[in-house]
Amino acid sequence: MRDIREWIKALRKAGELVEIGAPVDAHLEITEIADRVMKSPDGGKALLFTNVVGSRMPVLINQFGSWKRLQMALGGRHPDELASRISELIELQPPQGLVEKVKALGKLKELASFSAKTVREAPCQEVWLAKPDLDLVPILHCWPDDGGPFITLPLVFSHDPRTGSRNCGMYRIQKVDSTTALMHWQIHKDGAAHLRDSDGRVPVAVAIGTDPITTYAASAPLPPGIDEMMLAGFMRGRPVEMVKCRTNDVEVPANAEIVLEGYVDATDLRDEGPFGDHTGFYTPVDKYPTFHLTGMSMRRDAVYSTTIVGKPPMEDYYLGKATERIFLPLIKTSLPDILDMNMPVEGVFHNCVIVSIRKRYPGHAKKVMNAIWGLGLLSLSRLVVVVDEDVDVQNLSQVAFYAFSNVDVGRDMLVTEGPVDALDHAAPYFALGSKVGFDATRKWEGEGIVRPWPAEATMSDEVRARVSARWAEFGIR
């Protein structure tokens, strides 16, 4: 799909879109409606509000909020399929023979072909406002105690002032007035690093309403210096077309619905928040840099794309689980000990990580815990549970059985301190707190056991097969 309009047509054709023509208010009402839909067992339908009080723009929400729509967004593929393709690329080895060299060159050429493509004219610049006006956009005021309206699904583009490499992240933006907003660049994020390494001012552009894969790519936890738009091109199967802004040198997706141009000023810090966040709690007021708009453009009849966060499950659950599956191969390149991983929604992703390993030596589970706490954004994890390879980490009941059965707290618990998510309200300090790991694997000699570890009580394969073959004979239904 080239843009969000094709995406809306696809949702409508698949019966995955509810179009609401009744008047609704962007102040709290849309959140309440969307929250009820998102909490339904299957995630509900995508919602398109076409009669938003005080605005001519339709509002699209819950576009990713089910497994069916998520796979539609990913081109009809399960996240594990994309993970498999990523594995093929990252497992490229130095070719040994002519055939291997040709294959490797083909894959590298394919990857290079997905780099973003610059165009001169773009739909996102059909309407140009030299004097920006955020009041034209139906930005949601999501929860009663929020500090104001927040843009919640933006693609925020900036460049590393040292290397010039592009970064696209998804950071909430609080509207202050028609030309000013606050950029929620948390301390661990690439945008914040750009600001720290700058002279105090970073050119920024914000794109709102892109095709679903490009929107997803903005949320992906890529290493610094890796272009999210190349990932989007790889996932789409064709490059993302980009166009240069009119008031700065930042490029944005050409088919975006709305573009905000400007700069973020490190010397202009203001109170941002509170905000009802994906943790289910309000994040408190804190100082964040100001985003000054210098220009604004949009498509004719622009559609405003947004989301809400709060107590899970919500739409972001599906995006988070997609990231877990798609990026597992990349995680394994740094930590090959991990066989599978689950970041359950109950832990709002950063609070709990469950991993399975093929245990090879005493202390292996604790080694994995420490490795996770030193690995990218996984370093923010508050709780790590390690289980054996025969435990399905996606089955929380099974994980709980082994965790409750195999853990002796004095022996199997590892407590440490380090960085935590900036949204972690339980941490005693901002972005700094304690973490705990539990070794729920079977214990080996050398791991502090003085009694034989018991075998599990399971039936023999021979008896199971014999009973299965005769099951109909027993008349049990």
C-alpha cells in the first residue's frame, strides 16, 4: 500500500472498518469509544470518525488493533515470516565460492534497493501553510487528567548532528498552542541523543498518517544509525518515497497526510504531562524540549491517524507483539542463548521478559539475565524469567507452573540496579531502579542443590499411544 488511503480502502473491503458519522468530540469521547472497542476479545474493528466536532478532518484509530489487521498491514504476512526474511539477511556469511558470492551479492543488492527514494513533488505538500495551525488537526485529549491534547502516532524525523544519519521515532507530542508543542524525547531515545549532541537546536519534521508499514517502522527499536525507512522499504517490498521539507532539510514520506516542520529547542524546556500512558497510569509532569513549528503541509481532505494508550490490552499490544517476533532474530545475533521470548501485555512489555534457553552449564540462566540487562532497550526490563527449552514461553500458565515450582528465592533470584523505562512510576528515581531475575530452569549440580532434582511425573509414550488408539472404544466424549 502506498498510503493510508489505500489502507482504509483495504480495511473497508475486508469488513474491518466501522465508519462513524455521528458527531463525536476529540476531547475524551473518542478515547472512551475506542477504548471500549479495543477491550473487546478480538480487538474490535478499526474506527473512522467522519464527523469530529470542530474539525473537518476524519480520525482513524485502532487500525492495528487485531491480529487480522496487523497481518493485513504487514502485507498479509505473519510477523514470524518477516522475522525469517530478516534472519536470512543477518545470517549472511562471507561467501566461500562463486555460487555463494553471487547469492550474497543478490541479497545485498536487494537490500540496497529498499533504501528511501527522494522525489521533488509529493501529495503531503498539496496544501501549504506558511503559518502553521495545529488547531486544524483534531488532536485527541485522551484522558481526563492529561496535560492537554497529544499527538500519539507521529513519525518524528531528525538527523544525528555528528554523522548526519536519519532517525525516525515515535514520540508523543503535546500540543501547547497552534504553533508550539512539546517533544517527549526520553533520555534513552535517539532523538534525545541528537539534541544532546547538537548546538541546542535540532531541525525536526513530523509526519502523520502514512501507510501502515511505514508507521510501524517508526516504532521499531532499530540500532542507532539504521534507517527506519529502509526497514519500511524492506517490509513493503519497495522504497519509501521521501520529499524534502520546505523550511528545513529534513525529508518526510511523500504520501503522508499531514507534515509538521520546525525545530526542537533544548533551551526552551517546559512542563509536559501528565499523560495517561501505556502502563495504565499517568506519567507525571516533567521538563521536555519545545517543538517550534515553522511550516505545515497536508493533503487535500487529510485524514488524521492516531491511537490511544492506557490499561492493556489496547492497539499498541499488537504492535508490541509484532516487534517481539520480528526482532527476535536480531536479538539472537547478540544473545544466541535465547530460543524464544515473550514480553506479555500484562507486563506492558518493558516490565517483564520471559525467555527460554537450552541450558548448557551451571549459572547459564543468570548469565542470560545479565546479558538481557545489557542489550539495547531490553536493558530497561524490570523482571526477567528464564525457563528451559521445553517450556512454551507464550503459555503464561505453563511458565507460571515452572516458575512457581522450580524457584528457591534465596538461590534463584538475582537482584541488580540499572536504567529503567522513563515511564516506570514504581522506580525510586527517574529512569533508574532495581531489577530482578528468576532462574526457573531445572537446577544442575553446582547450582546450590544438595538433593537430587526430581523427574517430572509423566506417562510413558507407549501407554499414551495405546490409549489414544483405543479412545473411541471408551465412549468418553
